[in-house]
Amino acid sequence: NAGVTQTPKFQVLKTGQSMTLQCAQDMNHNSMYWYRQDPGMGLRLIYYSASEGTTDKGEVPNGYNVSRLNKREFSLRLESAAPSQTSVYFCASSDRVDSYEKLFFGSGTQLSVL
Amino acid sequence: GESVGLHLPTLSVQEGDNSIINCAYSNSASDYFIWYKQESGKGPQFIIDIRSNMDKRQGQRVTVLLNKTVKHLSLQIAATQPGDSAVYFCAENGGATNKLIFGTGTLLAVQP
């Protein structure tokens, strides 16, 4: 099992450019998430999808959009990249049981916006 | 507001010693806690979890202790090895969205 797969691993953008981060999981999980990780800060939730066909905002959604393409895939789009979006992005998935949710993470995408 | 914090941003231990990483949480409604390990350049990896109806849970070389009275969580690693060098995060499931809230992490450095 590959688990959670993210592409690309590295990306450099110029301010104003757009791009989509791809994420796929093969664990048949219902829930998927996008987080960003910045130095000195914990993981912050951007968007999540509790099930196929639904998406919801997390803590820091501004400047991002998401698409839950199917049960396996959840993409994150930056329409007009800004330097403040320079970060490491992690996708995660989980199979929630009651309120107990164990997340499994991908290996991350390091994004630099110049 | 809600917060999950770590007392020590960096912990340096000798190989073979036991390590203890601490975490304070603020949301008394949280009833599920997880420890993650993150090696350089990789995503967080699940280590161990504990529900609030337990005080202690053991895994392979790791033990998590939960003290609900003082809202404190700790991760104990026995016989620490160089491969244990990483950043360790605690997370709680409290909050309005009932989503995991992560602490900022503690860097564990294992000295040979």
C-alpha cells in the first residue's frame, strides 16, 4: 500500500501564478485533509472533506480552493499564489470512528512563492 | 482559545537513555490524543494514541501518559535510538470543528 501520495514534492511559483497540488489515498478512507506547516507553528488545517462530495473550510482557507474528485483524490488549488503561501503542504486521510480520528499523512509538498 | 503546547522545544538525550516529551492541552472537552513523529523532509507518522478513559497506553518502546487533572500528556521513549531523532507532535481532538489540533512540536536529538 502506498498510503497517501502527494505530487509534486517541490514547486517554485512566481507571485500571481496558479497551481494545483494533487493527493490520492488508497486506504479507502472517507475523510481527507489539507494542512500547511510553517516554521515554529503547528500544522494548520486549510480545508477538509468529511466524505466524497463534501468540503469544508478549516482554520486558514483564504487563498485556496479544493476539489474532492472522488473517494481517493483531494486536490488543493492556489488561484493566485502569494509569498505568504510559501509553506510545506500536507495531505492526510482518515477513517473517522465516532470522534476518534487517526490521520495518515503524505510526504508533503514544499512550495516557494517568489 | 484552545491550544496544545509543548514545554520543551528541543530535547537532547544520550543513546540508550529514556526520553520524555511533554505536552499541555487546554481544552477539557478533548477526549482523544495522538502523538506523531516527523522526520526531516517527511510527513508526520502516527506513533500512539490514547482516549480520555485511559491514563496510560503502551506500544513498542513507547508509552503515553495522560493526566486529565492537569491537562498534561507525555510520550516516553525507552532506550532511545538514533533513529528516534525527529520532531514529535501531540494533537488533541477538541475544538469547535472537532478536528485535530496540533502542537508546535519538540525536536528530539539523540546523541551517540
